[in-house]
Amino acid sequence: MLTRDEIYSGLTQIFRELFDDESIALTDKTTAADVEGWDSFNNLNMIAAAEQAFGVKIGTREIESLTCVGDLVNLIEKKSK
């Protein structure tokens, strides 16, 4: 099982690479509005990278229900058990 810190560390690396911004610091409340370039296309790229990095599969309905990074962390945490 992954810890929240491990998930945040992995997601931060994904976000920094995807959005080419080493200053990104994710929190539970981070949303697409907080990250320059986080549009629907990059959202799918980020989800795909997260699925690969954490060995989880995230369904379309689950993706649509995500409103912030905290929701994604909770979902990955639940699926990694």
C-alpha cells in the first residue's frame, strides 16, 4: 500500500515533467485553475502517467468525479491497497 507522501511525491514529479514547471507544489486543494496548461488534454496525459506510475486503473466516471488533487490522491490510495 502506498502512503499519501509517496503518492504526492510521484504526482509532483509527474506534474513537474508534464507541465515543465519545477516550482509546482501540490496540495489537497490544488485544481486545474492553479496549474498553467492544465487543460482537458493534459488532464488525460496526467491520469495516464499516474495510472502507469502507481499501477492503478482509473475509470472515466472516476476521472469525471475528480475536482482537486486531493481527490486523485484519495483514489490512488484506495486503489493501491
